Amino acid sequence: MLFQQQFLGGTSLPLDYERILSKFRKYYLQKIPLETKVKASLDLYFTMTTEENDSRYILTAYTSVTMFYKILNKHLATYRGMLMTRDDLIKYNVGSQIMNVSFSSTSENKQVARTFAGENTMDALRQTPDRKAIHLSAVCAYHTKHSRTALQLESISEMADEEEILILPFSAFEIVGVNQYNGRKNNGIMVEIELEECDETI
């Protein structure tokens, strides 16, 4: 079973897409050793992505011969913290495959992901009248296998201590583990999901 991650969804831009593209253009694109005309071509793709609200232009840039991404070591483990509903969690079944259709911001530092997931803020989360959590604090662990899947932003990020790793669009992962916890015994983190990059495009 293949589904697109709900917090990325479709080919339209998620809310933080323009922020990520802006960071790309301002910091990364200016530092990579490419010819001026090649950088201009990539910048045009970014502009069209924003103006037409369509992430497929990023795929065009990603698969172009310019190879604008930075090569990372294989077998990289990164983490993403987020809030999800119980309906969202139902979609994450072991053996299911998912595809990111946009950039996904992760961190090499698991504690950073736990913070973004709302660690130690369980009582502040919305609850039903019978005090069941509406949103669950979750941490996803991404295990990448291929060198073209992720981009390291730590050296150019405005917040280097977040150790940010950007998982690129159209990368596919298989869910290999879903663990649920008593949030009060796990510093508020209720779900941990393990994802392993697929060997082939799905």
C-alpha cells in the first residue's frame, strides 16, 4: 500500500514551502560551485514553483543534469517531530510505503525532533471531554540508503544547532515499525515511527 504523507499532500505547496525555498535560494544556491547560467536555471525553477504553487518544478530541477543537491553519506538516520491525529496514525501500518511529495525537514539530532513534537507539553495538547488526546506527539525516524535522498543544511542554516537535514521530494520509504507509548512515562512522546528508504522508486 502506497500513500502520500498527509502533512505534505498533493503537488501544491505546504505552508512552509516558501520559507524552505527562500533558504535554498539565499544560502545554498549561492554557495554551490556551479556556473552562473546553471544557477540562474535552478533559480527559475524555484520561482516557477512558488508562482505556480506546484512542487513538480522542484522534481524537474532535482532530476536535471545540474545535480544541485549535496551528496550525503549513505545509511543516514534523521528524525522529524510532529503532531498527528489518531486518524493519521491509522495510515501508518508496518509494510506500507509512503512517498514525500515535497521537502521534509528532519534533524540528525533526535532531541531536536522530540522538542518539535512537543516533548513535555502533553497537558497543553487538545483533549476530548473524557481527557483523551486529540493530537499525538510523534517522532519519525528516517533511515536513508541512497546518496541523493537528503541534503545537509547545517553549515548554511540560520539555526545550525538544529542539525537540519532536508529529505528531498519524491523519495519513498517503507514503514518498518510503529511503537506507541504512555506519554506520561515517555516525556509526552506517544508515538515513534521507523521508516526505511525503499530500494527502488515506487
